[in-house]
Amino acid sequence: MLKIKHFIQQSWLLIVSSFFFGLLIAIASAAWSPRIEQNKIDKLNRLTAALLPEAKHFIEIDTEIEIELAKGKRKKIKVYKAVSDADECVGWSFNAAGQGFQDKIELVVAVDKDFQSIAGFDVLASNETPGFGDKIKLPNWRNQFAGAPVEELKLVKTGDVKKIDSEIVAISGATVSSEAVVKIINNSITQIKKQMQEKGLIGNGK
């Protein structure tokens, strides 16, 4: 009986302690969520401005754009019109995400005003393997996307990373992460461009 009583007492303390600490975590998460989200927005703005240096303002379009992800899932995408001081469109930017080797990869992608070429991309969030997959963040790999045509990119194992075309040279030892980035960009650009053409935001002949 004493053992049972002791067990109940200890279990009660464990349950109360778990509830208490769970409540603290929930409160802390609620308190920090707005700041975390704002930091993410600030980072997005910095990365986008670097990809489209001629832009002075980024205006979110009020037209709904929704793309299909893996396994039939669909997601609404925020597309921004990049505008110069002269109120001229100098490009477009949007978020894109997909599964990497370790976890989800989130990118910010920019294209030219006519949706003909990629202005570049940067990594908004990633947990890829340090020293391997996380090399997707390095400029010397990302630079081969800048100026590449807006068509289906193809990942190749060997080639010249300085050559700008539809072939993207994979990172040695990180083929999965490299392929993930290419798939994310291909999937998002193709669908977004088609919908923007259908909605008259860009020319249908481009």
C-alpha cells in the first residue's frame, strides 16, 4: 500500500509539473511568435532587395495565386511586384518551399519584369547538413541561377558553375539538397507564371 501511495504521489507531481512547464512553453511561444514572424519578414525584405537592387518598393499583388505542392497539397503564394523610384516594374518576387534532405527548405525567388529570366534566389530557412547541404546558401552556387531562363532547370553532376543556362551543377556531396532547390524553383515558377499570364499580370506571349 505504501508503494502504491508513493507511486500516486509521484505521478501526481509529474502530471502537475508537466502541465506547468507545458503552460510556460505555450505562453513563451505566444509571446515570441510575433517577433519571430517579424524577423522573418525583415529577412525576406533584405534578401529580396539584394536580388532586385533596382527595386525601391515591393507591393504585394491582390490577386490570389495558389500552387500545387507534393502529394496534392495546395498553398497560397504571396507574390510581390518590385517597383523602382520611377514607379516602373523591375521584377517580381515570391516565397517557395519544399522538402530538402533534412527538413523543409524555404526560398525567396526573384524574376525579371517579363518573367523571362531568374534574377536569383536566396535561402529564407533551411536545416540542411552543415558543410554539405547548407552550401545551397553560398553565393558561388546560387550565382548560377541568376540570369538562367525561366524554364525547366536541369540538375547535372558536372559542368561549369559560371555558365548561365538551364543546367544547374549540383553541389558535390549534396545532390539531394541541390535537387530540392531546383525542384522548388521549377515547380513554383512554372505555376506562378501560368497563373499570372491567365490573370493578365504579365504578357501571355512571354
